[in-house]
Amino acid sequence: MAGNEPYGHLVGPCKVYIAPVGTAVPAVNAVPTSPWTELGETDGEQEVSHAGTLTFFYDNDHSGPVKAVRPQEDPEVTFTLVNLTLENYGAILDTASDVTSDAGPPATKKLPVKRGSVPTEYALILRGSVLSPYGAYPGMYVFPRGVFDGEPAPTFSKDGRAALECSFRVLEDDNQAAGEELGWIIVQTA
Amino acid sequence: MIIAQEAAIALLKQDHGLNELVEQRIADKHRFGNGWSVPCKAIQVRADGGPTELYLEVQRQRLEIICYGESHYEALRVFSELQSVCRRTVKQEVSTWQGKGLVYWLNLVSAPSAWRDEEIGVDAILVFAEIAVAENPIS
């Protein structure tokens, strides 16, 4: 085994940041700052899915497939959010700006449950402090445009913890460089 | 080959906060009566079986960790620092006799148990952990 190969094993959870679409992406070795907002603690595994099933074509001259195309691809980030401030809850349902405050007394915050027909679009960064496979360096997935999909159902119980199962579906962003419209992975190497 | 138990001890020893709290008393066997005063804060880390990696050159090791203190409260302070180290540890380099090692994680796998070592008369907190370490030294 080569000396630096152990770094190729990627371990540890990532932090999730969101920002309005079009927000400048921070350097990989810089913790994202405003307007990037860190969603709170997540519980359990985080997953990046590179969905996109191939369609295979056949002809009468061959018994095996002769061509394959990917008609659709659908990157998706899933994680479970347990830090349920109304701002976080609102961002997943639609937008944090839906949260309103009242000085009271008692002081309150309110989040409408109605999500609306057109979801708010976000940019999302999934950042790990040692996500680089080339050393003890940070790395991140950058998705410049997407929406929170799914039907989160926080469940309340005596021995459990309410959580929002979040599914971020990536949308094409034609303002990005060719090939990066659905996002990219960037890691520090030295 | 990097030994997981040694890597765990090296990892704990290089944490400033924990090392300062136990005044560098972190070892594979306690030294009460042999250099360590009775009672005092200290940590003993002992290999305790656990899972194995069949395909990867990674050492996985269950560890029995005993946090000693002048009282259960003081032992819990040691445990609390240990817990912080565990939460922080992701792909961390450590120095061992076999070279520089890479610790992937050090996770607690049990809640603490209060206990007293009657033989030496020191209160302790017993906890189990699991460590994963790259088998080969990193460059």
C-alpha cells in the first residue's frame, strides 16, 4: 500500500450549508460565511446519490448491448436534520424568511406550515473538515442550484427525537461552467 | 504495522486538554503504586477484542478505557474530556513507535459505568470504545 493511500478512506460526517442561488462559493479551506447558513446538527448518515440509470440499445447483429445513454441524471443529497429551529425547519419546508417574530409578551416566532406550489431554490454545500482523499484536508460537494424535496414528517415520542428527513434534489444551473451544471466536488490536496 | 492500542494512547496523549487534566498519566496499564499517586486522575487503555477488517489494511479494535479520579466526580471530568476527544477525532495523525499513524475514528460504544477499583482504592469510570487505524504508516 502506498504511503498516502490511507487518506483515501473517507470517514466522518459533513456539515450542510445553504445559500441563495448564485452566492459565491467559498474557498475549500474556508468555513462558509454569510450568506451561507449552516443548517444545524444532523443525525445518522448523510448520503450523496448519483442517480441516473443507463438505457441500453441493442441491434439484430449483436446479442449484447451496442450503445448506452443516460437519458436522465438526478443527483440528490439526503440527511436527517435534528436541530429544528424554526429557521432551519422553514428552510426545509420552503424558506427561512417565512419565519416571523413577535416581541410579545410572550416573545414568539411563527412558521406557516403551507409550503406553496413553487419551492424555494437554494445552493447547497456539503463540507467535511477531512473530506479530502489526499491528506487531512477539507473537501466539499457544491450544488449550485436545487430544491428540498420529500415529505418530511417529524415524529414526537417519549424515547425518540423529532427529525426532518431532508432530500435536496439538484437542478441544472446553466450559469455554471460546462460539466458543472449539476455541481462539483472540490478537495484540498496540499 | 501500527498497533491500534498504541495509536489510541498516542491520540489521547496528544490532546492538550486531556493530557493536562490527567498530567500525562495515560498508559496501557495503570501505575498506581508505581509512580502514580493514589488517588489521582489517569487513564488506562486496554485492547479488548472487537471486530476485524477482512479486506482492508485497517486495524479495528475495541478498547476498554478506565478513567480514574480522586472521586467519581473527578473521574467523570476525565471521561468528559475523553468524550470530547472522541467527538473531534476524524482522520487524525498520531506518532507511534512504528511511524506516523492515521486514526480514522475513535468512538465510544458504551455509556460510562461508575466503578471503584478496591485493590488500589481509586474511583473510576469504565467505558468501551472502538478505534479504526490505518495498518501501515503514512508518509
